[in-house]
Amino acid sequence: AQSVSQHNHHVILSEAASLELGCNYSYGGTVNLFWYVQYPGQHLQLLLKYFSGDPLVKGIKGFEAEFIKSKFSFNLRKPSVQWSDTAEYFCAVNAGGYNKLIFGAGTRLAVHP
Amino acid sequence: DGGITQSPKYLFRKEGQNVTLSCEQNLNHDAMYWYRQDPGQGLRLIYYSQIVNDFQKGDIAEGYSVSREKKESFPLTVTSAQKNPTAFYLCASSMPGTTYEQYFGPGTRLTVT
């Protein structure tokens, strides 16, 4: 069965620190990859997505992610986090052309001023 | 203003009662989904519907039921058979045949005592 692993469940950073959140998936074929973010009290919203083409994807608010097919990974990065980045981040995969997303368990990020 | 609405935001029920959560979308999306979000477990798919009058079980359908009589609406009933119903429930929609990006509603927090 397809699955998504997010290795960091809780991350605590100071403002201006760099961020990298890991995401690995298990599926050997074509995938669409997503990072969603859930700010406190807000809707789950799309941060960025990979569909095809350039494996380095840029999203909103300075986030980016790199799809590395050989490693089945889609790690999320931001060079300098802000307090407002405090949120829960979810990696998700659509695989096999089915109209479903498989979500990881999420990573809670807390950024301290 | 297009989007997904879920009501109510908070819902309280006594054990043994069925309860129906509302989800409406005006995005003209064909596909709709229900997820359950629990701390540390990410989003788990309960049911999904790709078209009116059709729906499929997700990974944790036991104790839940849905209907899809209209394109805009996908209500979820949490039955008394659901052993652990207290959770945050998210509704989403997407347009099949695209990048499978899903749009989420604000969620309903259900507490059963």
C-alpha cells in the first residue's frame, strides 16, 4: 500500500533559522506531490505542489521543495523561518492516477522569536 | 467567493447518537472527500465521491456513512457504531483530471461524551 512518511513530528526553531522537513513516499510509478500547511485556526491550504518538470518547486511564503525520484523524497525547505511560519505541515502524495491523496502524519513547527 | 463551507464549527453529542456534518462547495468540483484528523496521525480518508450518486469507502469508513445527491453537497453521518468519534473532520473537493490538488473546508470539531 502507498504510504507517506514525515520523519519529524515536532520541530522547534528560532527565527531566521533554516528549515528542512523530510517527506518520503512509497510508490514506484508516477506521482504528484504536495505540501499543505495548517496555520493555527485556519484552513488547510496548499503550500506547493510538484506535478512534472523542474524537480525544484517554489511555493508561497518563500517555501520550496525538491523532488528526488531516486530517493522517493519531497523535502520542504525554507532558508529563514519567521514566527508566522508556526503551523502544522503535511506532505501528501497522489499516486497511480487515482483521485486520492495519501497524507503523512504531519510535522508541527514552532518558531520562537 | 468560491470555497467550501462546513457547519457547524463545533459540535457536541452524547454517545449513542448519530450526527450529520455538513459540507457544501461552490467550486463546481466533481470530487469531494471526508477526512478525519487526529493528533499525530495526519489526515485519514473516510469516504470520497468522484461524481454525484457515487461514493467509495476510504481507509477508515467503518461507523460512517455519506450521501451525494447533489454536486455541491457531501454530508457525513457519524453513526453510533463509530467507536471513537471525537475528532476534527475535514471536507475537501477537487476537479478530477487535473493535478489532483484538493481544496479544504475549515473543518468541524466533533466531541462525543
